[in-house]
Amino acid sequence: MAVLKSSFFIASFVCVFFTSPVLASETRPQVNVYSYRQPFLVAPLFETFTAQTGIEVKTIFAKKGLIERVKTEGKRSPADVILTTDIGRLQAAREVSQAVSSPLLKQHIPALARGADDKWFGLTWRARVIYASKARVRARHLRFEDLTEAQWRGRICLRSGQHPYNVALFAALLDEMGEAKFRQWLLGLKANLAAKPSGNDRAQVRRVYGGACDLAIGNTYYMGKMQTNEKKPEQKQWADSVKIIFPDMPRGGAHMNVSGMAMAKHAPNRANALKLMEFLVSEAAQETYATVNFEYPIRDDVAVSPRVKTWGAFTRATTSLDRIAALRVRASQLVDETGFNAGP
């Protein structure tokens, strides 16, 4: 019943949101955004965009279901731009997006971080890293392949192997290792887990802090969120108990995922949508992403925030995210075939 209430609330909110504002577009230009990104991050960006262009940004925020809603709305969908995280969700957005031709986007977004069909574009990088106990782990450098060694038996914490962040990582490892070797690696990692996978990325760091494990896998920006969490100051202690290690992939470099954007297939305000997409890769917007959410700018000429810089330097792996997206289904199947989520 709770799920039905939640779905009804989102649907009602979308309906109300797009009734009178869309009609008002006759007097003021606008662009409609469906966003999985949280309001605190994108609202300041949209305010700046409106101040610079006079184009009003109308936004829907939700944790899930937006892509499915665009499919249902079809040609009558008011969506112009879709903002989301993770290559899996960007891949899903392809079904409801259109190709965008923009020399500016191609200039600032590396080929690895945009779709070959020009249907999705990365906005920020996020590395999937190891959070290691400062007190109990002396190693300063590790490879993902090292996580199956006997010394880590019972010492690793991880969220569900079916979570999109892990599926993307596993797909990248599948690509580099080949299926036989990757299956063995996944079984080895499973054997070294401290407990059945559960919780979110921050929960894994809490477990390292509490001594339940010594290594955890998570996204980099959670370190910044914990270090600056005034509402839950205990998370600052969790963050202080660990160090970040950027583990190398088999062919070298750190695994990187993205947050990104796509233009909706039936965007009613296509010109304004393109202006917003190009604005989001401007220096000012990229700096906001870097400082507010502790992510890595997609633009190589925009610096990371001072806090993020303290976490260490690394080289990005070179596997294209399109390739990773293509292997997600098989990676997910192997998680099930190995019984990974049952734990050690």
C-alpha cells in the first residue's frame, strides 16, 4: 500500500507541475527537466541558467520511475531534458531520448563519457573505490584483482551485487578479464566478504569504522558527504576512520562511472533544451558540480575541489562506458549465477 501511495504522489505531482506552467510558455521561454539528481545540487545551476538566458527551468525530481513515465507519456511528454546517474540508467534513457548534434558538447566531454550515438552525455565522473581502515590496513595501493587474496578473507564489506553501481563495476571487470576469469574473481570476492551484501555505500564505511570489516567498496563522493555531514556528525567519525584507495583495473586505471543527461525524444522545447545541456558543461556549472557534490568534472580543464584533491591522484581506466553498458546484463546474470548476494 505504501508503494501505491508513493507512486500516486509522484504521478499527482507531475500532473500539477506541468499543467499551468507549460501553458505559461507562451509568454516566457522554458525548458522542462525530469531529474534523478537531487534539488540541492541542480537548483543553483538552474537559477544561474535562468538569470543568464531568461529561460525558466521547470523540474520534476524523483528517485525512480521518470524514464518509465516518459515512455508512458509518449509523444505528448513535456520532458525536454533527463538528468540521471550511472551508465545503466543512461543506457535505459536511450529508449526515450534523441541524438543531439553539438560541437560544444563533443569538445568538452571525452568520447569515453558520451554515447557513440549522441543520445547521452556525461556531466561528472565518480570513481568506485576502496575505503580502507586507517588502523588495520597498511596497503596504500591495491588492484581489484587483489580482493580475492586469502589475506582479505572475512574483511570486505559491500552493498548488493545487483546495485547499479556494482553492476557497472562488474561489467567493466567482465570486459577486461573475460567471462571465465571474472566468474572466478566474483566467487573469490564473495568468499572474502565479511557478511551478506546489504545497505548502501555509507553503511559499508560505518561497518569499517565499527570493526566489522577492513575494506569497503563505494563511490568517492560519499567521503565528502560524510566529512561535511552536520545533521549526522557521527558520519564524520566514519570518514575519519578510513582512507581512500583507487584500485587499478586489470588493464590499469581507476573504474569511473558518470552522472549524465539526455534530450527527450519528443522534447517540445528542443532549442532551449540544447542551451541547458551546453550550459551544464560550462566552467561555472562544472565547478558547481565539483564543489557541491564532490564529483569530478567531466571537463579535463576544470579543477576538482580542494577537498576532493586531498583524496589522491589516479589515472582513469580507458574502457568506454558504452562497452560497459553493453555488458551489464551479463554481469548481472553472473551475480545471480554465483549466488553472490547470499554472502560467504
